[in-house]
Amino acid sequence: MLNERSAWDDTIIALATPPGVGAIGVIRLSGRIAFDIVNKLFPSKDINKQPSHTLHVGLLKDDGENIDEVVVSLFKAPKSYTGEDIIEISCHGSPFVQQQAMEACIRMGARVAKPGEFTQRAFLNGKLDLTQAEAVADLIASNTAAAQKNALHNIRGGFSRVLKALREQLIGFSALIELELDFSQEDVEFADRKKFYSLVESARFTTQRLLHSFQLGNVIKNGVNVAIIGKPNAGKSTLLNTLLNENRAIVSEIPGTTRDTIEEIININGILFRLIDTAGIRQHSTDAIELVGMQRSLEKMKSADVVLYIFDANAMEQYELSAVCKEFEKANKKYILAGNKVDVVPPKEVLQKFSNTKNILLISAKNFVGIEAIQDALFAVTVNEQPSAENVVVTNTRHYGALQQVHKSLMDIKTGLDNSITADLLALDIRRCLHYISEITGDISNEDILDFIFSKFCIGK
């Protein structure tokens, strides 16, 4: 079982703050002899006699030599992050001082922690389930408000509560089905099939909602790739500079100025959008470098989540724009049309000219006209909804894969109920469904999977 900790009786140490020079560095120890180790290096007080969740100031010494004046924070088991005795030493942020302190602790019996080992111990000691532990890594890696809120929601058990409620209900019915098998000779039913059918339908709805949320979750976690595509001199680089509010790309009146892709990131409503300014695409070019740039533009367009197609509203013709739209639709590519240079051509004339094409945004990248509409359109076409701290959003590919199996198992259970299959076959479908739910939360798992998950954490977490 996961709570058997024969391999976790040693004491680990790691730097919990980023390496390098800073005002303060925090060294974290966790394990059975963490207090004894620090007690030998901190003569100011007897650490073992101090209450938990207290701070103590004094000199840290090694073999009589002062290392640093530090603050020692005490967290006694089981009321700590890992469920073990934890001590955090806050020293000055000199890498030399930090290294001296860590080496002294290692000589006293600690060992350097593996990546994610503190959180792995928290999981093994029942302080977190696996979804909460993975949310810790997501919070550390979060770089937008949406990612932060979603990770915090999952750390508090938002995702876990949904899965555990489903698991408990299935276990209840599974127990009744298993009881029927014990009394198979009596031909009795302990499990109310109608009530169970309603539960399965509700579980299917919940699972479908979670699976559907992965699209938003992927956007929250990884951002959105936006390829800015168009003919040479349509204003792509000008639009990029305007969206960034800085002169990132070179702008000139010479067609083909942009020879390679330029990538920059902007934040729209808490979501990161990776803007890719591409070389202009035109039918004929004899410039070898420009041809390579156009090929890269086409590759970026294929891999982008959405294409922002910008065109010169004065130079483009309706038939050309219609052909472009058909190509995007044929490729099943999300796209936004932006008619640029409306400072030269009156907007009414543009709308009349392209009356056969709907939802064209009229902009002047040069004069900052319509830029907010571009941002709104990017958000609407890729995100569709505002991330909410109350709703569970799946961001983890591992969770998504297991949820697909949960949904498939629920469909098998529903089909079995529809066809009145025997209790033994129904029990097999329920067990399979419970297996995949438990795989997500970590109620059942294997050491290789756990090692892989926690290896992606930083050392001090």
C-alpha cells in the first residue's frame, strides 16, 4: 500500500528557493531526524523542546565555526506539508553560505532530495492525493491568473472532490453487485438497477463535462498559438508591433521585408497568446530567402490554433478573400479576418466591397484602430468562456486520458444495464471504471508512474 513507508525513513534536504544570489535562501529538511540534525548545528536553543509552527533566531554553527545567523521554522509531524517533521532554515542568500549550511546538514545524516520528493512524501503520507500533488507543480509553473486560479482550485481538492464522490457512489453499488454474486443461487437483486442507471447517466454527464473542459484547460496551461498570415505589405508586422505596443518587428513599405517568423507573447484576459508574425505569402518570388520564409509561414499556419489573416482592404478583391476563406475551412482551421488600412479606405466602402464575406474586422494597425476588437475576437474564437475558480477544468493530459477510459467504462455499464447483463459481467465493468478513477487520484498506482510524475517537480518541492 502507499502508506507503507519503509523506503522513506531517511531525512532529505534541498534548497527551496531558486539558486543564485538573493536576500534570503530557504533550506528545507524533512524526515525522522530533521530536528536532531539541526539541533546539532543550532546551539542557541534545544529545537526538540520547542513547539511546532514557531520561529527561532540564532547562529548556525558547524564544528564551532559560525556559518550564518538564521531563522529556523519548525513544523512537527503530522501537521506539516509532508506529514513528517520539517525544518526550514532561512539564511542569507549567498550561494556559498547556502552550500555550507547544506553540506553541514548532509554530514549530520541528511541526503539531497530527488526532484519532487517533498511533495511525493506528502502524497505517500496522505496529505495530498495525486491530483492535488500535480496541481502543486501546475501552480509553480503558472504564469497567468487563469492558470494560477485553476491550480489553486485543484490544490484545494476541487477535482478530487468530483472524482471521489463518483468513486464512492460506484463503490456502493459495486458492493451490492458483489453481494448478489455471493447469493447467486438465491436469484436475488440487492442493487436497485433503476437508481444505478440514473447514477451512471449522471456520472457520464460529469465525465463529459470534464473531458470538454480539457480544451479550455489546454489553453490555460499552454496558451494559444496565433499565426499572423497575409500577403506581403498587408500590415502583419505593424499589427504585431501594435498588439505588443512596441517596435518588435521591422516595418517598411518594401514587400517581403519579413523573411522569417517572429514570435512574441501577449496576455488577454489571463490567457497567453503566442503571436507568430510570418513572412508574407505571394504567388511568385525569385528570392531564395523569401521562399524559405514563405514555406515556414505555411508550416506555422498549419500548426497554429488560430490564424489571424490580415489583408490590405484597398488591394484585396472579394474573389481572393473568398478563396482564402475556403482554404481555411477546407483545412478545418479557425481563422479571423482583419481588413487593414481603413485609415486609407473608408470602412463603409470596405464593407460594401466585401459584402459576401461576414465577420470582417476593420482595423488600422498603424493608427491603433480596431485593436481591442482583434483581442476580443482572439479570445472568443479560442477560449469561448471565462475560466472560473468554481468550475473544475482539466489541464493534465494524464487525467484526460484516464477520463476517456472512465467515460468508455460508463458507456459499457449503461449498455450492460440496457441489455440486462448478468451481475458478474456488470461487476467487471464497474471495477474497470473504478480502476481508471483511482488511477487519476492515486488510490491505486505503481512506483514507475509516481516517479515519472514527481520527477517533473523542482528539487525543493
